Amino acid sequence: MLKKLLITIISVLLLAFNANAGSDGDLVLNKNQPDKIKDCFEKLNRTTFAVNQSLDRAIIKPIAKGYGNLPDGIQNATSNAVKNLSNLITIPNNILQGDVKTAIINTGRLVLNTTVGLLGTIDVANKIGFPKYEKEDYGQTLGAWGIGPGCYVVLPILGPSTIRDTAGSFVNVLGGDPWYNASIHGNNEFLSESAFLASKAISGIDFRSNNLNSFDNLEKNSIDFYASLRSLYLQDRQNKIENNQRGSVDVLYKDDEDWEEIDNQ
């Protein structure tokens, strides 16, 4: 149980900092604010936020900077590989949301990139014209089912979340992560536990490295950095869920598709 908890924490490390970003890499607050969500635990949230920021400055940011100095080819291959592996979470959520067609497409993408694309390091599916890949998670699925976000929370290490998204993040712990089970306990033990853990950590570092300037600019230009990240996170989650339900949200993606902005022009 402790191993699964650790794996889940690493799997959403830094990736929980989803936010809206312009194509120039600057974070932008959308004029269309999401429905009011209560910050029921604001005092505790701000304390946790401060601790997370200290950890980021001391450990995560320096590692991300070092990663950013690697050759572009290595970084691109790494980004492709971790995005390919994320299909193992996206596909079951496609099915849970009733989007069987996209689940089939993403299954084909996973098989093609894992085999022909050398374990996902080359995005062959994209090169031959597969539809644009969009990540899905259990929090989005709960939202698509009509479950409200609940109170805003800041989790230790994990960062911004809501009661609903926190529950979605820990579905893997409570119900079993299909990727973990297939890799470690399944008949095809193609991924060792240490490799699984490392791939999750790399995913977070890759994301942080791609958005070093975005975070720095937002912090420098924010009167209240905590409030800015809260707004950005809530906007992003609402936009993703609305896109799932109605397909009416025009999203501009940057880098690994974790930063996005609604184009209202």
C-alpha cells in the first residue's frame, strides 16, 4: 500500500500544476473565471503552498534546470516516452466517459508508438496523422459524470487540487493502477518497479523544465502568487471537463500539453 501511495504521489508530482499559458510561455489569467469554488481550507492551504514552494526551490527546480540543459533530442524523446505511457491512464478514462472511439484511437497510438516508435521515444502516430492526443484523468471523468469539484485544496508536494480531483488522483491507490498492475504483477512484466517509479518522476521533471520561465514570470508579476495559481488551476480543470462534455472549448497547447489557454478571439 505504501509503495502504491508513493507511486501515485510521484505520478502527479508537478503535473498537478496545470495552468493556462499563452503561446509565448507567459501564464495568463482568463477573463472567463470558473464558477466560484470555495477555498474552505485557505489558511492551511497557504501554509502547504509555502512548504511546496520551498521544496521546489531547493530540489525540484535545480533538477529541472539541469534536465533542461540536456540535448534537445534527449528531451524530446523523453517527453514522447512519458506521454506515450500516459495513454495507460487516458484510455480507461476515455471508456469511462463513453468515448469508445477515442479509446480505440489511443490504443492504436500506444501500440504503434511503443513498437515502431521505439518504446514511445518517437511519436510515430503523430507523424502519420493520428488525431491530436488529449490526456484524460479520473478527476476529469468524475467531472464529466456531473460530480462537483468541492473545496479547493493544496496537497503536500502534489500542489493545487480540489476534493474531486484529489479523489480522482487516488483512484489508482484505492482501485489499482492498470499500468502498475500490468507492469509489476501482470503476466507481461515488461517494466520493473524501479523503472516504473523513475518514469513517473521523469514525467514531473520534464513538465517543470518545460515551464521554468512560465512559473518565474507568473510569480514575479503576481501580487498574490497563491491566488494566481489557484485561479489558473481551477480554470484549467473547468476547461478540460467542459471540453469533454461539449467539445466546444478551443484549446491551444504548449509543449507537453499540460499548459493551455482558451482562445476567445
